[in-house]
Amino acid sequence: MVRIVLVRGDITEVAVDAVVNAANSSLLGGGGVDGAVHRKGGPEILAACRELRRSHYGKGLPTGRAVATTAGRLPARHVIHTVGPVWSEDEDRSELLASCYRESLRVADELGDRTVAFPAVSTGVYGWPLGDGARIAVETVRAADTEVEEVRFVLFDATAYAAFEAAVGDAGGDAGGGAG
């Protein structure tokens, strides 16, 4: 079973095998986590993403899917880019959000990565309610068939940390925590 650790901090500063980037479908950078990953990771990440667009994802990475690149200057081996869904009151997109976590873990397994850091996918500018996003993240990671040994949810602020802490508690487990 995957060990879940909660960390309050900056995902671009966490030393793990793979950092998950909450990317947009273009893979070419954006705001929030995506912008921070590209800024701190340096031009190597953008170059790798441009190559992915040329070779496999000409129309962009579909929502719920994941793909890896170099981590550039980040203290990780890989960046796993995943495209979360935009939250909708009218359409249940929970399966797409869960797919981001499952697909990212699948890619980590293919790469041999054993420690993976996730942000709270889709809970920023994409508008997913934080409590529900945390619940989906924790339940999906707990249920995943993966060789990943540790998942760190790296949460930017106290509100997100509290939401994930509640989700871990509701899922019947405990999580180590700390600063990142």
C-alpha cells in the first residue's frame, strides 16, 4: 500500500523521483503549478514538452492523461504532466480527475519512480472544490495498483493542507506531514 505524506510547501522544491505537474493541454506552460514547474525547471522541460507536441500530442494532451519529461533543474528525476478537468456544476467529471492520479502513477511505474509528489490537481484555476478534489485524490491513490511506495501531496497553503488531512482521515488512514 502506498504511503501518503502531506507536505505544506512548494512542489518545485521537493526532492522526489517524480513531480506531477497540473498542466494545461498545450503542455507549454501556464499559471499556477504549471507555470512554477516550467519557471523553476528551466528550458529543458519546455523543450521536452515541445517535442511531445511535435511527435505524439499535436492536439495537446487529453484531460485525464499523463506523460513524462525531464525534470530539468528541479530536484526530481522526472516531471509527469497531467491535465485535470475543469470543474462543472452540470457534469460529473470526477472520473477524469481520478484518472489524472491513476495515469500519473502508471507513468511513474513505467519509469521506475518510487516517490511521487502531487499538487491538488484541478483545485486552483480549474475551480474544483478543494474538499472533493482532496477526497478523489486520496481515494484514488489508496486504491491504485502501483509500485510507487510514497505519494507526497504537496499543498501550497493551510486550507489545502487541512482539506487533504480531512480526506486522509475520512479514508481511514494517517499521513505523515511536515514542511517541504
